[in-house]
Amino acid sequence: MMNLLKGILLIVLTMSINDVNAELADTVEKIKTSVVGIGVHTPTSRPQNTLRGTGFVIADGLHIVTNNHVLPKHLDTELLEKMAVFVGSGKAAKVRKATIVARDDYHDLAILKLVGAPLPAFKLANNQYQREGSYIAFTGFPIGAILGLYPVTHRGIISSVTPVIIPVADSTQITPKMLKRMRDPYMVYQLDATAYPGNSGSAMYDSKTGEVLGIINKVFVQESKEAVISKPSGITYAIPVKHLHALMEKNNIK
């Protein structure tokens, strides 16, 4: 009898896992065309295209979200450098010109506007924080400058909703960036899935519905939250989508 119960439990668990895998596979297939690369196009250089991070399509299909730190600090007009969005994957990827239309340095968010035809857009979740333990995924271009423009998906859960900055014991460890955030801290998602350089700016979405819950942040949050650690922990963070909603509203992006 005990062996029978164990067998039934194993079957149920296997079916449940298979259902979750199938849901994520369906979701990834649905959202992949809304994931883009963010970089710089320089027609006078070789290579002409430099991938700096990941972005995703929102609103009318012409607006792209990424991390503010992914964008170049300046573009060299003498070299004819332009902001670029890379659409598609591999050798079939196309370069689309874009302009920066909104930036939020405090939450490390930026919005670009594409030139040309619109792309399929992600649906954004509401402003409520998601529960800890919720299943999530993110799709982007980890180490894309080396591995190429091939979208990669990671999955996991929301491990914690945690402050963007933790007070330190020794005041000498406080940096100007940390001090600024201590004045007005906000909450971020801590994930158990590992992001890599190039994932910055990826949409963190509900693995079942594909709705965007947050924006992956590989560098900006980590520098503030883990400043007292000699080596980065490898923990991944995401900026809640509520801050993107606010930036969109401020700039009348619908």
C-alpha cells in the first residue's frame, strides 16, 4: 500500500512539473519577439555593432525599456555613433535606430523609441508587489557581446522583497551612491535565478502569463546593496514594474 501511494505521488509530481515546463515553453515562445538587444551602431568601426545589454518592447510597440546604466554615457558624433536596438537573433538580427526618450537614474530605468515599424509588446503587470515564492523567468542576452545575439531564458522564483540598500555598521563604508539611496530607499525583488552581464534590462516576467513583473538589474542594485562585500554575491535583483509605470506616466507613454 505504501509503495502504491509513493508511486501515485511520484506520478502527480511528475505531471505537475511537466505542466510547469509546458507553460514556460509556451510563454517563452510568445514573448521572444518582444526581447531585443540594446547597443551602439558605429558605421565607421569594425565591428559596427556593440551589444551592451537587453531591452524589451512595451506600449505601442515602438518603446523599449532597459536599464539606464546599459546606455552609453555619450555618443561620439565624429564617429557617427547612434543608439541601436537589435531585433531578432543570430545572423538574421536587424539593426534599428532608436532615441532615448526617458531616463530614471534613481531606479536605473530608461525608455527608448524605435524608428520604423512597431514590434510585439509585452504586457505589464499592475503595481502590486508579487508574492515571495512566485515563479518567474527572464529572457535576454547574457554575455551577448561574446556569445552572440541568441536569446537565453532563465527561470526561478522571487526569493525576497528587500530594500535596495542595507545600512552598514561602519560609516566609512558608505559611498555617495549609498547615501543617496538611504534618504529614500525602495524595495526590489531578490531572485534565486542567476543573471549574467548582458542580462541587464531584461524583462522579469510571470512564467505562466508572460506579464512583466520587474526589470533585471545585474549591476546597479548590486553595487548599492553589496558594497561591503569584497566580491559580488551572484544574487540577482529586479526593479519592480511599478517604477516603470511611473516613468511611463511621467512621459505620457501609453
